[in-house]
Amino acid sequence: MLTLQLDDFLLELKDGAIKNVGPSNKTATAKLFDVDRAEAREFGDKRVKLVFEDDEGSEIQIALFPEDVRSIAEDIERLEGDSRVFE
């Protein structure tokens, strides 16, 4: 299940073209639940792309620098030792 929350978001549709309306202070939050597939792969010369997909075909891709990937890996290791999730 993919959920999107868009704040201060307004688009104009005119003659088949989509145009941003208003200031560029928009924010968005995307959440993907019930992930069926997750993978990590190279993205360009300097980043790692994490790809998550559910059984409905919804997908989120995140490109991170290696130091951010290492930080997440450390967080997961810490959870493995401290959390009920990994029991």
C-alpha cells in the first residue's frame, strides 16, 4: 500500500500540460507498506539506490551516499541486538 501526503500542492492542467502553481515551498511524504521486494544497487558513480516494491506494483526508490547507507546498516545492527522485531 502506497500513501502520499502532499502539502501546499497545487497544479494547473491546461491543454494536456501540467504546470506548478504557486510558490516552490511544497513538501511530500511517501510511505510504502507491505513491501514484497527490496534491493540495493549502484546508482551512478557515487550513490546506492534502494528500491522497495509492494505486490500491487507501487515502488519507491531512494538514492543515498555510501555514508548514509552505512549509518542505516548500523541502525539495523543495533536493532538486531536490542529490538523484539528480530526475535
